[in-house]
Amino acid sequence: MSPAISLPCFNSVIFAARRSPQKGKLKNAKVPGATPKLSNTGFGTSKKEPLWRCVEGCGACCKLAKGPAFATPEEIFTNPSDIELYKSLIGPDGWCIHYEKSTRKCSIYPDRPYFCRVEPDIFESLYGITKKKFNKEACGSCRDTIKEIYGSHSKELDNFNRSLRSSD
């Protein structure tokens, strides 16, 4: 998949996803999260599900041209103006034109497009991910995107995982 243009947010359009044959919506897209919940592990213990949170100084979601492992704007959006907007944000190097590489922040963060906001309603609308599954899918998507952009042994991935552990 491919979009994103804000730092403290994970752009939902960037995640790898499977296409739903019924609606043309992306299913099981990897995306960012919300509230902790307990799940029974089957051995009498409960484990807290991590809350998704953006890690400042990452910006992996701001790499909009991610390659074939990610959905295209045409696979994500049904509105042609969203496709056009998304494509207009891609700079010559594949990064969002509003991503400040020196500070690793979005220069239009308060005014970023809706698809750059990692929120349960947006993920449900774009990817069919329910609010109940938002955190799990968001965390997985973020990890996948960080690995693709920075690598499996990157400081960005370490920072993200550390951030999730501290939210438990």
C-alpha cells in the first residue's frame, strides 16, 4: 500500500492489505490503534493487547511510494479526488512532499488529509477494520511498514516496540 504524510500519525493508506471481493474494500489492512483489552491466553492468564501509538521521529508512513508489497491508491480509495490528492503528495523521492526529513515531522500535521489520520473510523471506512480490531491491526501495519522502510533491525522498529511495551 502506500500513503502517509504526518509524523505523529500513521497514514492508513500505506498498509499492505487483502482485497475484499464483495465491496472492493481492503480487508485485513495493517493499521494503527486505540484501547487496551484483556484476552485470555487459554492458560488462566490474561494478556493486555497493546495500544497503537505513533512514535515521534519515525515517519515510515510518510514514504508514500512504497512498492508492490503495498496497496495502490486505486485499490484503497473509491473517490477519484482522493486518488488524485494522494498522488499529488508523492515527491520525486517517494516521500510525502510535506514530510520534513531533517526534523522527521509533517509540516501540515494539523491540516493533513483525512487518510493520514490513524483513527478507528477511518480504518473502518478505508479497510473494513472494525474498532474492536483496530489496535491489533494498526500495530501490525506499523511494524510491517517500519520493517519495509527502515529494516527489521532498525532503531525505528526498536523504538516502536518499546513504545508499545510501555503502554501495557
